Amino acid sequence: MPEVPVAKTSQIEELKPFVVKTADGRKIGIYKFKGKYYAYENVCAHEGGPAVEGVFVGHNTCEFDPVSGKRLKEYFSTEKYDIICPWHGIQYDLETGVCTGDSRMELTSYEVVIDGEDVKVKL
Ligand code: FES
């Protein structure tokens, strides 16, 4: 698979999605989280919506009382983040691209290669 330069490392900030369009017309969202890079095609597995152009938030997390089952606390995680498709709100785990509600759905992912200042994706 060819490694295609899509950005410079200086253009991609931690927790700020960066969307690029490749020469063959693919739109790809590049993410940096905890120093690691992720790349996903801008096509939602649900109905083809522009998933990487949606909101990007901390994973909504709940803690429950193990005895009563009562919800104790709900918060947005700072350890896990989700990409949320703007069309119908399907959420994908940033680090895997897998839908958080239905693991049968996932975003098409690309391996990211850092080559000096260049951010490349394997297409
Ligand atoms: S097309 Fe993305 S949630 Fe429906």
C-alpha cells in the first residue's frame, strides 16, 4: 500500500480532528490522541454520513452501584473519546473506529505513518 502524505505533524493538534482530501477523492479524518495518530474515512458505517465531520467528545461514562444497580455518576471521560456522526449520532471509539453501541459497525481505518515532519496514510 502506498504511503500518501496528507499533512505535516505541526498541523495536527492533540484532540483536534484534521480532515484532508486525498488525490483520489477520499476524505479522511486524522486524529492525534495521547501522541498516537488515527485516520478514518469520512463515511459512516450506518448510512454513509460524514462521520469525521461530526462532534468529537469524551466517551459518555456511567458508574453504577454494584448492589442496587442505581446510577451513581455520569460523566464525559478524558481517557476515551468518541467520534459522533452528525447525521444520526452513531458513536465510534476514536482508538478503534468501532461503533460503541454495535460492534458490527466500524469506520474504515488507515494506518498512519510519521516520516519526519510528514503525516502519511497507507491507502
Ligand atoms: S449515517 Fe452516520 S449515524 Fe447515520
